[in-house]
Amino acid sequence: MAIFRLQINPVTRSTGRSATSAAAYRAGEQIRDERTGTLYDHSRRQDVLHKEIILPSKFDRPDAGMEWARNRSNLWNAAEKAEAKSDSRVAREYQLALPPELSAEQRVVLARAFSKEIADRYKVAVDLAIHEPRPQGDPRNFHAHLLATTREVTPEGLGPKTGIDMNGGVRSELGLPPSRQEFTTLRARWAELTNMALREAGIEARVDHRSLQAQGIDREPMPHIPIAAIAMERRGGRSEVAERIREGYRARVAAREVAKVAERGTGSDMDARRQQAVQNWLKHRASLRHPQQGNEISRPHSMEEIRRRAVEAWRSLQARGSESQHSGASHRANDPGREPQQAEPERGAPGLADDFSG
């Protein structure tokens, strides 16, 4: 079944990461970091199904002078050299889940379409790599890594910070929305592109970028278990991490069920209390008219009967005039121990203004 997944993370030096290392790993290549001299060699990877560097559409011509950016080593070494701080963001990664229902070619077309939109939206270079599922993992886990520059690409090299990585103050001055809103927009767009691809392929499955609550689905989200923990269990080992995650999930599901039962019980108790209140009111009004028969009134068997008796009693009280109301008001006004209150609003017939139907 197609699932939605778009995870957006920065590649930052403060976490010990580099753009050259990330690019070499995702593309399954060997790249030397010219700034540090470190060689990253992942050329033995066998799970890279497709890789390419995508540039903004305005550079899709032979004379654009962008050959430097089409070379993976040149591109990511330029990204490293452009940043001077020890905590700089040197790249941004978009991790996508690709529908297993699509063919290999259709998955490439889908991932390329989203990469192209990011490149055009932010004027950045996007290094696309599509991976097949790992042997020890879920066989449906076709996914893509989009490694994007944090700066605009130009024929002369990398320009200013752009997109999500632009300073918040600069975004505000340019009239751009907050970065958080950018994340939401990108997630919605990825879901839209995925569903378009599924529809064109004649597949009924659809994805939704919204939370379960926003979709009106009342269930606990499925737990995410790290691939390393799953691999350990498949080798016959025991993963405490996986067990803790599953136990937490079961506890949340149980708590949700208890809350549902309590909510249903509260609703039932409330209905019973409301019905009993109406019946007590009817008995009291009837006893005022016929004191000697106050204890002989039969119990109503339906809400319709309760409503009917309530209306009849109210009409009878209205016919008796307002004398009792005036005397009651006078009594309340002369009671020094009564808490001051605002005048009560005029109400309709008891039993009609309130919904006792549950």
C-alpha cells in the first residue's frame, strides 16, 4: 500500500556531517573532501537504482555554463567551501517514500518531477538518488534522497542562501512565509504529485500528507522502528529499542481505548440524568396540582411521552397566570442571604428548549 513520507532535514557541520560525505553515500560514489582531505568511498553500494543532478530549468541548455555543477564532486566541494562557520548548513536533504505499486520507470519520473520543482522553486541544484529496499528491510521500501544546495546555483558558482535555509529576517523582508509554512507546502505538493502518478498508472491507492487527526481518523499512528532494530530481530536477535517502541505504541492504543469507553460511559450517564431530571420535574409539577396523587404518577416510557407531559405541564402553569411568579420574585428580592444574580433570560417551554434526545 502506498504510504506518505517526506522527511526534510538539514546537513549541518555541528552534527559532524558534510555535504561531500552525504553525496558520496547516497550516490554510491567516491568523493574526496577538498576542505578536509577526507576520502569518502561508497562505490561498493549495489542498491542505487538511479542518480542524477538536476538544475533549475533556466539552465537546461548547452551554453548555460553549468557543467561545473553537473559534476558531483565539484558541486559538493563548492558547497563546503561556500560555508565558513563550524555550524553551517551545507546541504538540505529530502527523503521520499516512492510507491511500490509504480514501476521502476514511473518511480524515477515521479522523483525527478519533485526534484525539478525544488530546483526551480529555490534556484538550487538537486542531487537525486533512488534506492531499492535493503535485503533485510521491507521489500516495499523504494525511496529517494534529494540532496539540495542551500545556496542558489549560477554559472559563476554558488550564490546567496535561498529557500528554507534563508535567514528568517531576510524572508520577512522579502515578504516570504515562514520556513514552517514552506515545509507544509512541500508536503502537500509531494502528496499531490504522488497521487497524480498513482492515478495516471491506474492505481486506486492514494496518500495524504495530513495528520490522522486532520483526516478525521481516530487511531494511534503506527510506530516507526529503526531499520537496524528490524535487521537485528530478523537475524534472530533481540532489540530492546524495538521492544520499547512497540510497548509504547501498545500503551498509547490501550489508553485511547480506555478514554473512548469513559467518554461513552459519560454520555450514557448524562442521558440518564437528563431523563431522570425531566421525570422529577413532571412529578413535582403534577404534585402541585394534585398533591394526593403525587406518588401515583406512572413513569414515562419514552422521550416522546416525556416531552408531551412537559409541554402539557408548562401550558397549565401559563394558564394559572403570573401571580406565583410575582410572589416568587418578591421573595427573592427580600431575601438578604441570596447571592445577587442577573435577570434570567426568558425561556420557552421546558423540554423544548433543551435537547433530551441524546
